[in-house]
Amino acid sequence: MVLSGFTSQRVVLRTVFMLMSLLLGAPLRAQPADVAGTMPEDYLPELKQVLATALQRSPETILRAFEVELSQARLQIERSAQLPQLRGNFNYGMTETATASNTSSKTRDNGFFYNFGLSQEVFHWGALKNKSDAARLNVLIQDRSYVQAYRDLSVMLRRAYLALVVEKARLRQGREALHLLDDDVAIAKAKKASGSISAAALASEELRLRESKLELDRAETEFAANRARFARLAGLPELPEDKLPAEIPRPAYSETRTAAMGAVLLRDHAKSTLEYEIYDLRVKEAELREKVEKVRLLPKFGANIGYSLENTTNVNGNIAEQRAVARQTIGIGGAWNIFDGFATRGAKREALAARRVIEQRRAIDIEELLQRAQKLQRDLQLDATQLELGDIHAGMAAEARRRAGEEAGFGLIPKGEIKRAEIGILQAQARNFEMRAAYLGHWAEFVAVAADDPVLNNIPARYAREKK
């Protein structure tokens, strides 16, 4: 009993130590941040469907999908070198043979002849396996690049969609301002008819109306062009103005969440990002290419099996005889490229330099990524302050409208001033939407860099990354 108790304790302690060693030995990876409900598509539900459609129909994602398929085809080609190769040839014909000294004595033979061979590469110092593994890594790289392309496309589409909503708000304010100018010109014409103002004053008002109309027409044309560009990029047939939301809800900023995400990204030096993962795979692929080049001058061995039915000719004196001969062969052979003019030396240097280029590029790009994340974190803090200022300006515009209504009710100002105050509200709203769009655009980009973007849930399971 006592012995069994000690044995149980030892098993428990051993299990605890094993778990602790696994936990302590495991590398620290960034944990996914809780960003649900904070993305632009959470505030603008129409955008969520646009992002889902872009995965299937965007020209960019379609191009990346073809690149993935191309890498899979190359993997199949590389793997084929490790499999048996079956070759054959055959013919049916007639052969007539005679010696040069006795052309009158001829032999003729006809029939079906063939030759089939089965070969298998046996030992290439690991080169065939390394080539296959490098091709497999390239498939993983293309898979991750597909995910990265869709993530970056989603960030771009979010920014563009928010900009279109802001543009729509500005156009709404511009259209109302043009209506007000129409009213001003009508009033000026009435005053000119009564002799209250001069013809020059009326001409000035009409000129201001024409200039404003021209400016609005330019804005309308640009808005239509931007919607067409957005539709093409997202893979949509079109994007009518009425499909765009009229406003951008005020987003909520959490300094604690943002700081925590930035801290995790800096602590693991961006090793949890897609960018680092892709570079890591490229370095491993380059290392395999180095191993392949190192064995170029070593002998390679293979096995082969053959079976053939051939037409052979034997000469006995002045008489040539033909007969069909069946032949079977089994063998192991080798090939040795002993000297290739220092081509192997150059190939090894090239492979080493290629790996060093990738490693250096990884260091540069990851450092730039960390700097960009830090800048985005600071931009978000400034955007949060700007959101508060925008709310203040919107409140001031609403107060101006209220006071204009009261003063117009007492007859202190013309009722047209109420319209001007309402246009001021539209102007403040457009400016407020612009600030909200800036914050949400920076936030979407920051999440794409520092965490797992929720839009990646649209990606098919075969492209899914390991959760960090």
C-alpha cells in the first residue's frame, strides 16, 4: 500500500514536471485580441457582404488563387521525380534487308515491335526529397500570400468604402448649398426687378451659382468614378449611391486594448504576423535549395527494368537474316558529373546569397512593420482626440441651428438663415464622418498588423492559419 502510494505520487510529480517543461519550453506567441464588434464592417453591416464578395470575385484574389494553383502544379512536378517512370515505344512495319555484296538475296520481316522500360531514381543524396520539400514550402508560401493579399485587400476596401460614405455626406451638403444659392439668385432677381440692387450685384450672384454648380458637377463625376473603381476592386457589378450608408456611427476607442495589442506585437518581434511567417517559410525553402546545390557533383544512382521485342539482323557470309528477339533487362546504374566548369560552385554561392537576401529583407521589412504598428498606435490616440473635437463641432452646429430657429421665430433674422444653419450641420457631419473614417481606417490597418483580422474567417479552411 505504501509502495503504491509513493508510485502514484511519483507519476503525478512526473506529469506535472512534464507539463511545466512543455509550457516553459514552448515559445511565447501572440494571443488573438478580442476585436469583435470594433471593425468598420461591424458599424456598417453593408460592408461585411462586400468583403465576403471580394474574396470570390475580386480580380486580386482571383489572381492569387491562380498563383496558389500554379505552386501546387509545380509541387506535383517535383514529386514526380521520386516516383517510378514508365516509358515505352512501339511500331508496326515491314523491314527488308540485304547485304551490299548480294543484293539479290533479301530477307523481309514485318510485325509489331515494342520496347517498355521502368526506371526509378534510387539515391541522389537527398536532392530529390529536398526539391519536393522546397516545392511544398512554396505551396505554403502561396497559401499564406493568398491570405495576406485578401487581408490587405480588405483593409483597402474598408478605407475606400468609408471614404465613399464621407464623399456622399459632402455631396449632400454641396447639393443643399447649391439649392440655397438658387434661392439667393431668385431673391436677387426679384430685388433687381424692384430696383433694390444693381445689375452687377445680380451678375455676381449668378456667377457664384455657376461656379458652385461647376464644382458640384466635378464632385459628382469624381464620386461616380470612385464608386466604379471600388466596385471593380471588390468584384461588384456596380455600387449605386443609394446602397451607401448615410452616416458612420461613432466608434469606441479603447486605449487599453490598443496598448496590449501593440505590446504583444513588440514583445515577440512580430513573429505571430503573416509577414514573418511567410519570410520564415522562404528562408526554409532557400536552405533546402542550398542543400540541393551542394550535391550537384556527387554521383547519382537509379534502377531500371526493361522488356522489348525487337527486330534484329544477323549477317552470315553474303546472307542477311532477320528475326524477332525478346529481351529483358534489370539493372542499377549511376551517373557522375565530375566537373562542370565551376557551375556548381557558382550555384552554391547563388543559393547562399539568395538565402541571405531573404533574411536581410525579413529583418528590414519586419522592422518597418513594427514601426508602422507603433505609428498606427499613436495615430489612433490622436484620432480618438479628433473624434471628441468633431463631436464638439457637431454640437456647436446644432446649437447654431437652434438659435437661428429661435431668432427667426422672433423676426430678428431672415428665415433663410435657418437653411444656412442646417447646411452648417451637414458640413459638420461630413467633417465628423471624415474623422470617424480616419479612425476606423487606422484601426483596421492596426488590427491587420497586430492581430488576427476577423475578415480572415471568410477564408476557406484549407488556407486557415494556425491560431497564434
